Amino acid sequence: MSPPVSPVPAPADLGPRPRVSLDPRVSIYSTRRPLLARTHIQGRVYNFLERPTGWKCFVYHFTVFLIVLVCLIFSVLSTIEQYAALATGTLFWMEIVLVVFFGTEYVVRLWSAGCRSKYVGIWGRLRFARKPISIIDLIVVVASMVVLCVGSKGQVFATSAIRGIRFLQILRMLHVDRQGGTWRLLGSVVFIHRQELITTLYIGFLGLIFSSYFVYLAEKDAVNESGRIEFGSYADALWWGVVTVTTIGYGDKVPQTWVGKTIASCFSVFAISFFALPAGILGSGFALKVQQKQRQKHFNRQIPAAASLIQTAWRCYAAENPDSSTWKIYVRKPARSHTLLSPSPKPKKSVMVKKKKFKLDKDNGLSPGEKIFNVPHITCDPPEDRRPDHFSIDGYDSSVRKSPTLLEVSTPHFLRTNSFAEDLDLEGETLLTPITHVSQ
């Protein structure tokens, strides 16, 4: 004999349900994650380094930018003989500090990237290390370590073999914009206005090569005051054309003949106007892009308010209808149907009646057959029956048998528009019976 089984308590016996707060600022989760969890610390460090927001992040990144700028200034001073001795010794110790700092930061960035799912594990860390900005950071750290290790007596920057490596620290300026927002903005503007830029640059390039060629033909035999030929080759003419259209005007090459001066004047007016157009196009594109970002920022401010409104509405519903099953509100009731009487016993279409010559009873009796007519479900109270006492249609039988809780379909009087001869021609054809009125 099996032991008696204790009855399972009903949901009502488990005690009163906790009260639901309608304040959208209250968290809907009953438990909170610990503040000292490993993933929590990784996430905060990752957001601080990769997604800076707030004044603390601004102070940190701005300080790093100033340190890199000062280091770059000392690198420039080390190339001047007057300040080389002072700048070289100071720069040596600054390089040691920066190598330790950026090396530690690179390791911390690599570790904190594990808070994101795509950077989890060894392969995820390698994916993070393959990012362009991470590769630049690694190159700068390795190059600085090579510069510090190769030299002797602290005068590593005097070694001619590695003198150019120290200028790799210029790449540290890219460290400031790790998210690449500047480059994305520039790329989006160029992409949007690519057609205009390509057109202006193409026409300007054609004007450059043709005008340079004509100037070369006019000036290839001309000799200046020093007895030297200014435009001895087509390359010299192209160099003169590029310097002219960019409005630099070094003055190292000047046309000597009147024909060359005339061509140069026409070329300057025509080509400079086309080479100046990309600057205006990019300027207007940047202005439009900034306005678009401002509108998007204003739109993003409305998202939390809308989310709070939806959350509050859901909590109101949950307070009025406490139920652990949230899917029940999506259950729809089965579709209801009316029965439409027709002479066909097995119809295949919902509202299809054969037009035959038959006569209804004078008392509006039912026709021999029935037909199912599907009506969309509308939740409303059934209206009063407004059907007239005598209802007859010549050639149609559209009497409806009404259920007390279903939608009423009433058909008013039809006007006969066809003659008797036309009815004979249409005999045997199938017509759709229109629904002329649905009471609400």
C-alpha cells in the first residue's frame, strides 16, 4: 500500500502576491547582481576605457592627450641642436613612463574586453587585438621598447639607426579618438556627396592636364633672364599646374611668353573654380550631418520616456489582472459565423448563390437550402432587429438566421434594374451577393 500523497497547495494558498509598484524608476527584477562580480568590474573598466562618458572619463582621456602632446613637443625639440641636449634626456625618461603606462593600459583593455560576448575567450581576445586601433597601440609600445633597449648610456635617441623609430609615437595621437568617430563622420559625408565630388574632381583634373600641356607647348623653348628653360618637360608643366590650381604659387616657374601667360590666366580662372568646389561641398555636408546628429540626439531623449510609459502601462495591467501567465492576453476567441440560406446544399464559396427563377413564400419563409456565411467578429451588443415585416427579393434568397450573441446582418430592399429579357440572358450565371449594410 502506497503512502498517502500530500496535496499540492493551490497558488492562492501560497500567500498573498507581492504588490506591484507602478513607479517606472523601480527595477522590475527582484534580485541584483553583486557589485564586485568579475564581469561587473570588467564591464565598468571596458566602458571607462572604450566608451567614455562623464567628467571622470573626460579628465582621464584629456590628461593622456596632454601627456602625448608634451612628449611630441620634446621629440620635435630633440631635432634642434640648440635644445637637443635638454630635450633628449627629458624625453628618455618620459618614454620610459609612457611605455609602462600604455603597456599596462593595453593589457587592461585586452582583459576588460571579455565582458562582451564576441571577445570572450582566447579567440575573442585575438579578435579584439586585430582591431586597427589595437594594432596601432601595440606597434607604438613595441617601437618605444626597441628604442629604449637598443641605446646605451641613456642616449638612445642619438643612434642614427633608430632615429626614425622614435617618431612612431606620433601615432599616439590616434589614441585620443579610439572610437573613430571623426573618421566615420568624414567617411559618411564623402560617401553621401560622392557623386558631386567625383564630378568636380574629374572636370578639374581634365582642365589641369590639358592646360599644363598647352603651357608646355607654348613655353618649351622660352628662356628666362638667367638663360634657363622654365618648362623643359611636361612634368615641369604639371608641377606648375598643381601649384597654381591649389593657390600656393611658389613662383619657381613662371610663363615667359604672352601665349603662355594667356593660357595660364584662363586656366587659373577655370580650374581653380572647380578645385574649390569640393571644399564647399564637404563644408555643407558636414553642416547637414551635424544637424542630423542633433535631431537624432533629440529623438533618443524621447526613448526613455516612451519606455517608462510602456512599463507603467504594463504594471497597471499586471496590478489589475494578477496572473503569472502573460501569454493569456494574446489568446483570441474562435471566429464566429452566421448561416446564410441558399438553394445550394453544398456550396464551395461563402457568398455564392445561383440566380434562378423561383418564388419566395409570401410569409418570408426559409428556402430549402442553407449556406454558411463567415462574418468577422466584432465585440458589441446585438442591436435591435430592424427588419421590415415583408421582405422579398425577386431572384434572391438572402434570409439570415440570427443568433442572439452574434453580429446581425440585415439587407435592405433591392431595386430591380434589369429587365425580364436581361434576366433570361443572365440565367445560369453565378453572382456574388453583396453585403450592403452591417449594423453596429
